[in-house]
Amino acid sequence: MVLKEQITVKKMLEEYNHYTDYMIKFCIDRKRRTVAIDREMHIEMEHELYDDGSDYSDIFGGNLIFEDGEIIDVEWEAHPNIERNRELGIGRGRAITDQNVIDELKKVIDEWIIPD
């Protein structure tokens, strides 16, 4: 699901992506500053963003890690990142290692997913 309005952490945990109790997968369109959640696989969210008008070269993915109803970490590891890392010249791995990119993407998450 591509988010169309901000969502609280509590609502997200209660209503979306029941893949695990402690993690929610996401994808971000870096250019359009949009976020998709609520799918089992990152590639499903990548396609949703693409169908919503995103360009594949702008999509990154990761996992929000929760404990006691709060985001405690963000794992910047997902399938869409393989090609993005190659384009950025930093390898072909699933993990984003460029801190500037991480910082920019974290700001997008903070714009859409708000504390309770």
C-alpha cells in the first residue's frame, strides 16, 4: 500500500503488514518522497510505487524493527537496493551503505510514519 497520508506507529502495527510482530517492510521513492508498506515482499511494494508513478531507479527498501510499540532500528537491506547500489557505484549488495542516502531516506520515513 502506498501511503497517501501520515500514519502513526501504533496504527501501522495494529492494521498493516502482519508479516512478523517485530518488523514491517517498506519501500521509498527517494525522488517523490513517498512510502509503501503492507506487503510480504519488497518487490511487491516496488511495483506498487512504480504503478503509482515512481521510476524504478528512485526506489529503495528496508525494514522497520519494533520493540514495545516503538521503532528501534531501520535495516537498510532489501532487493530494490541491489540495483540502486550498483547505480551509486557502491557494489551490488542488498544493504545501503551510503550514509547520505540513508540520512535522506530516514527523513522520508519520519515525514510519513509518526510517533503516537
